[in-house]
Amino acid sequence: MDMRDWIVALILGFVEGMTEFAPVSSTGHMIIVDDMLFKSAKLLGSTEVANTFKVVIQLGSIMAVVIVFWSRLWSLVGINIGRTSSPPPHSRLKLSHVIVGLIPAAVLGFAFEDIIDNYLFRTVPVLLALIAGAILMLVADWKSKKHRDFQGAALDEITYRQAFLIGLFQCISLWPGFSRSGATISGGVLMGLNHRAAADFTFIMAVPIMFGASAVSLFKKWDVMTMDVIPFFIVGFISAFVFAWVSIRFFLALISRVKLRPFAIYRIILAVILAIIYFSMA
């Protein structure tokens, strides 16, 4: 493993960590780095190694969510860690709310996995998803600003109906490039949550579904984990973990003030850049 591989692992971890949970689409960004960096790393010459590396850095990102929401995740199963008091049982977010929110995407993802893999993991569908996701985010912001006295429900006030409907919005993120956080945060705001509560619920829902998917993928690709690539994977994992932690903390502190509009504008700009790159190479 030479210096170039170390740098590539660090940069790819950075891209994954900074974009996985922000509503900007990590898929759109990985399209860029796939062409610019994946082909420049000797260790990623193999498709299997490259795909396994993506799983590893995604696992690093999800571990950052676990750390940030450590107390809240334990509270889902009735264990209080680092909390001197807790919300009333009838209003507190429970594990059952998360499960209800995960059901729609889990069912549709399983049913349409082949169609998604064969037809949507392409540049043009991703470009369209970036634009469509931006429009949904702008609509969510418009609705919240339409009523000046709109405060939105807090996370501990979420209902099962809201959780299920947010889960339906998460189904849209099965379209690569739409962004899981963009779809679910927008859905949460449209369903009456405030922006911070919608973001918190989005990140909490991401833990079981992403951790489970990453663990299964990693188990299937375990034979790729040779001593030659393990140092490369470790660097990528640590990089993704650190930058995801920074990204999540920064985003949660920012979302209540700036809402979704800046991220929607960024997505549109990214789609234009990707379109120029794609069609100039066609």
C-alpha cells in the first residue's frame, strides 16, 4: 500500500462521511469520486474490493450516528444513559415507532431490489433524483414557512401515523441520488414535525437499516478482507467515522436555523455539474 492509496482512502472516507447523512446525496458525490479517485488506487482495481470498501466506509459513517445518538438509542429500549429525567412514557419515542417507520422501505426495497440495481444506479436517473429531491425539500420548507406560527412537533411527540408516513417518504430514497435524509426530513416536516425532530428521527431510523445492510454485505464479501487491503479499509473506516461525526453534529446544529433550502440549492448545482461532466464525456 503506497502513499497514493492512503490518500485515496482518506479522501473517499471524507466524501462518505460528509455526505451520507446530509440531504445532499452521497450517491451523487460518489459518482464523481468513482471516476476521479477509485481508478487511481491500485488496491481498488478489483470491483469486489471497491464494493467492499464502500461497505466498510458506510459502516464507519453509521458508527458515528451510534455515538452521537448513544443515549437516545438506548432509551428506545427503556434504558436511560446519561439522562437525569425522561419524557412521559406515553409521549416518548419508542423502538416501535422506528420499526413502523422502517417497514415501508424494507418491504419495497426487497420487492424491487433487482429493478433498482439494474435501472436506477445510472448517471441520468441519479441526476433526475438530485433535482426531484431538491424540489421536495423546497416544498417542505415552503409549507413550514407558509404558517408563520408553525413550530412543529418535537421528537418525543411523534405518533405512529407520522412515523409510518415518514417511512413512506423514505421509500423515495430507494431511488439512488434522492437521499435518505433528504426524503425523510422533508417527509417529517410535511407530516408536522419541526426540522430538528425530523432530522433526529431520520438519523435514528438509519442505524438499524444501514447497519444491518452493511453487516450482511460485509459478511458476503468477507473473503475479500485480505491482509493487503485491511490497512486501506481501516483508514477509510476511520476517515468516514470522524468526518461523519463532524458532519452530523454540524448539521444538527444548523438545520433548525437554515432549514432545507441551502441544501436543495446545492443539490441543483451538483446536478448541473454532474450533467455537464456526463454529457461532455458522452
